[in-house]
Amino acid sequence: MNDIRRSILWVVFGFSLILIWDKWQIHNGKQPTFFPASFVNEQAQQAPAAKAADGSLPSATTATAAAGSTPSEAPAPVAQRHVVRTDVFELVFNSEGGALVGATLLKHASGELGTPPFVLLDQSDRRTYVAQTGLIGGAFPTHKTPMTLVPGPTTLADGQDSLAVKFESADVGGVKLVKTYTLHRGRYDIDVAHEVVNTGTQPVTPQLYLQLVRDGGKVETETPFYSTFTGPAIYTEAQKYQKVEFKQIDENKASFEKTSPNGYVAMVQHYFTTAWLLGDGVQRENFARKVDNNLYAVGSITPLAAVAPGQSQKVESRLYVGPQEEKVLERLAPGLELVKDYGWLTILAKPLYWLLEKIYGFVSNWGWSIVLLVVLIKAAFYWLNASAYRSMAKMKAINPRIMEMRERLKNNPQAMQQEMMKMYREEKVNPLGGCFPILIQIPVFIALYWVLLSSVEMRNAPWIGWITDLSTPDPWFVLPAVMTLTTIIQTALNPLPPDPIQAKMMWLMPLVFSVMFFFFPAGLVLYWITNNILTILQQAHINHRMGVPLKVTLPFELFKKK
């Protein structure tokens, strides 16, 4: 029965190798061996982004004209770009529709510390990622309508807490649209007010749309060995957090709640997000669609009450453009923190992040916070681990007898199995005793893995010496080397399979897996090293107490045997 545990490990190991190989093939532009369908999606996402972002909207219930249509046949004036600065932003607005077409996050580096600030929104030859709004339901102003910037300051002055930037359209179809962006010191959420003014002689009932348009390209933080979700997300209180893959949009298989009086729409990528937020109780129709080659839109449409001639109506909303800081997102809107995606382990990951943040409050270093958090988790599971390690120690103690018996009865499998079971009964050894306690802990450590991988706080966060960024690989590969060494020591403390081939492969596994860790963020490797060291100490202590001799068969000794 001891082979059952190893068989489980072999299945996990083999499947991991398959996924790694396919990712490596795709990374090098080749057809994957095992999952060729994924290659098509990867190539589509890497296609050049379209230069224009005039995403047409899906038809609303009472819409009579699509957004993106040209309001008149007269030549449109040349669009101008206006730069607005605060202490956290450098924003670029386009006079075409008053759209937000650029956002540089001044407090976040694009790469290592000292590199230029991170650009989240952009409209260039390289990529497209913009926030647009407009009116449908008639020949009204859209995100393609020329708008004029109302004169006023465009830089948040010292001592000033907020800055208002206003755009006005000309009369289009008897309607003028006024957009006011209010930016706040130290904040990434922007208040956006849309005022609809009826300049005609008849009542109008337009609908306001808010959308985020992005190309389907991959984010630069992904590697062949791990990836995070990039794409639209829609949240409603009824259906909660709903991710929409670009591939699902391409295949018209996107599933999400279409109408709701609450929630938000967002574009998500590793560490950062954008989201349109309407007030609770405001009815809206959600959409996610493909608007051009490798160009996608997610947004909401909300109807307005009839606006009489000479009257106006205002709709308040907010636009978030910034990092996935969990506490900040929680304060802004219900469920907004879910854009920091922990997947199905959210119920475990959220308290782990809470504890990690509390530890950081005392030590003020994310690297040492990771170490202390792993120590606390190992302490919580100490007695459960002790049970598993005692079982492993017993297996290691009788391993020489099992190997001798297998050699003696290698031509009689039935007798071998019977004598092995007899030996287990006499020695009171459960071959699966070391497996179940470890399986119970796996979800906790996977959840911690996603906490460390998803937390923007790790970005540009130093630990000690040469580790200046816990979100990037160790530049000197010291941590991956230590990780490999600790895994080898851990393997030496555990009972090896009696079968020589399996024993050799058990030694090869740490070396093969170590390849991945050379590409992993330093914070993840640090967490794994800490876990390994604590495991080694506890296992060695239990082996010593149980009198298990420290006899290690080195890998080269196994491989030189005939």
C-alpha cells in the first residue's frame, strides 16, 4: 500500500511535466504536444492590438443607434490629448469623446525599482486599453464625438485635495453631454459625473454606457511556468464574481448576469485592474463582446429618465484605475476586492492575506512577513505533521527489511504482497499514514501560494541584500539553489521506494521541479524554502526520537548500481 502514495505523487508529477512542456513549446512559438487547442488561444492573444478603440456597443432594449457611429458627415476635427497630473496619476484624456486613453501610475515602477512608472491605460501602436463613455438611444454624443476641455487647472496643486476636469460636447441630436472627472489626492478611484442637457424642443430618453476596451495581449509578468487571469470580469450580488475569458467571447460562449441593479464591470490583469462602478439601485445591462480583431469591451448600459426640453439629468459613477490593493478595493464597493483572484480557494486565501498583512504591520518587511506566516502555519499543523512524520519514520526504519524481502521474493509477487502486509501489521505501520495529514494541508499551502502570487504588495518589495523585488525571480539564483538543496535533504529523510527505478526517480524529482523555481518570484521561493526547512527540522527531530538511523543513499550510488 506504500506504493499507492507514490503512485499519487507520480500522477501529480507527470501531469505537471506535461503542462510545463506545453507551456515551454508555446513560449517558443511552437505547437504544444498535449493540448494543441491552447496554442490557438495563446497566438490570438499575442496578435498585434488594433490601433483604434471605437468599440460598438450591443443593442440595448430601447437603443436605436449604436455607440461609435459618427454623429455627422462633416469632417471631425483633429483629436487633441490633454495630460492631467495628481500625486498618484499621470492621465491622458482624448478630446474625442472625452475618453481616458492613458494612465501612468506614478508610485508603481514598470519593472525593477528605478525604472519608469507603470503604464496601465494606453492607446498606441503597441497596445490598446482605454475607458470610454457615451449615449445611445438616438443620434446623441458618443465616445467618438468631439468634445472640448473646459479651461481650468490640469495639475493637482500642493495643498489641494481634489481636481475637476470637465469636457463638453456640442449639441448632437438636441443633446449636449458634459463629463466631469474629479480626481482625489492619494486615490486611484475617480468620480465621473455625466450630465445630459436637453437643448432641443422634444423630450429625450437616452441611455448612458460605460465601457473598458482592451486588446487581448498577455501581460508581461507571465512566464511559461505560471500565468494569471487577464480579461473582463462582471460582479453582481446575485451571481457574484464572474470572469469572462477572451476565448469565451470569441466563441460566443461568455456566460454572466446580463441585467442587475448593482455590481461593477472590470478589466483584470496581474496586480492591476480597472472598473466602472455605478451606484446601488441603478439598473444596468452588462455586456462583454469583441469589437475588433483582438480587441474586447466590457461595460454597462443604464437607462435615463425622460429629460424635458431645457432640463438636464446627471448620473454619478466612479472609475477605478490602479493596483489591486485588497483593503482599498473592499472600501470602494462590495466584491471589488475579488478582482484579486484567489480562485476556488478564496475562503482560505483571504484570512491568510489578512494575517500576512497584520504581520507586516509589526515587521515592516514583506519577506520576513512571509517567513513568519509560514512558521505560524507550520506551528498550527505541528501535531498533524508529527503524525505523518512518525509514520514516515517507521517506514524508513523497516525499509531495509522490505527491500531485502522484495529481492528475496521478486519471482513470487503474491507471497511478496502477503509478507509485506504481515510486516506492516506486526510493526503497526500504515503506509498511507504519512499521506492523509499532508493532503489535508495542501489547500492551505496552495491558497498561500496564490496570496503571494496575486498580492501587488510584493511588487518592488525588498527582503534582504540582493533580493530587491519579491515579485521577480532571484537575480543571482541563490534562493532556487537553496530550494533545490532543501528538497534533496527532505527526500533523504523520507523512506525511498523499494523499487530501484522508483528510488532513482524520487531523487530526480527535486532536480526537475527546481527548474521551475528558477523562474518563480523570489517571494514564492522564499515561502517554499521556509516550509522545507521547518519540515526538515521536524522530520529529523522525530527520526532521532524514534531511533531511526540517519542512513542516506546518495543519488550517484543509486545510478551506478547495475
